[in-house]
Amino acid sequence: MNQISSSDHTDHNRRQIVLTQKPTTIIVRVASKVDLGLRKVNRDSAAIEAKHQELANRLNVNPMAYADPGKRVVPDTGLKIVSRQSGVSLRDFIPVLRQRGYGFTDGHCFARDGGKDPVNVLVFTLDGTDNPLPPRVPYVLNNAILSGLYVWANRTAEGGRLDTVNATDTGQRGRGAPKTLVLAGNKGNSYDIAASR
């Protein structure tokens, strides 16, 4: 059994602070072949990773503490709070986000290298803004069966919390997903995977 070093334990404790807060921003990222009608952007991965590295240094956390072995290492400052799940739907998730005051503030899509599906990004915040969702977004997300869904809670430079919901569209449609992601907790600061209704 691996021993956890005192530095790893301290790092984990520093990261767990984020779990006491309600997220002010929730980003939903779905890799999909389907064009959701979002604006196309060029993503500067190197600049984003440098920003994450800088934030980790400022928060005094190890940016590589939760790197997946065998995968490309990307710096982070958060905790994975929902481990990878497949056969999951977001059918009820986005309507509940909006009921709890998260407005749709931005949407965009970026290409990935290596012929991978583009990633559609939907940003929901508590800042009072609520734009209409592009028409294709609810249709696809309400009917898509997703794989590889996981959720990260991240600390922000301002000391707040930003969560990312990440998933891949399997290309299957219908209401057949046996599970759905739900926002849980009295404060809406946690998630659960529940049986679909």
C-alpha cells in the first residue's frame, strides 16, 4: 500500500477548501461530432496550462498531484468530485442549473488535435446573465447518451469555485440513458449520479 506523504496530505487539504463553497460558475464540456451552433474559437492550450500552473503556484498546490498515469499531464488546482461514468444523460441537469439561478452566459466550440471530436463548451454563472440557449443545444443534450462523464471542482484566482462537467457524446440518442447527473446538496455544491426517471 502506498503511504501518503505529509506534503501530499497538505496539498489535498488545500484543494478540499473548494468543496465548502458553492460554485459560481459551472462549465459543461461535451466532445461531440454534432455541431451545436456555437461560435468557433481557437484554443491556446499552452496559454491555458501556463495560467493553471501560475494559479497552482499562487495557491501553493502541486499542479500535477492528480495527473492520470499514462495520459498527457495537464496542470490543475482542483479535485475530481465525480469519477468517470458512462451511460449518463444531462437531460435534467441543465434545467435544474437554470432553476437554481445559473444563467447561460457563453457558449463556444474548439477543435482538438488528432482527429478527436470538437468540444462544445457551455458556461453557466450566478452573475444574473441568462442568454437563450442555441436551439440545437437542448435537443442534443436532452437526448444524448454520454460516456466518460466526470466533474472537477476548481479553485479560482479570486478564491471562488468553478466546476467543470466533462463528457463525450456517444452518438446514441434517445431517453435510454440509465443514469443522469444531478446537482445535489442543500447548497448545490455537490453532484450525484442518479437513476433516470
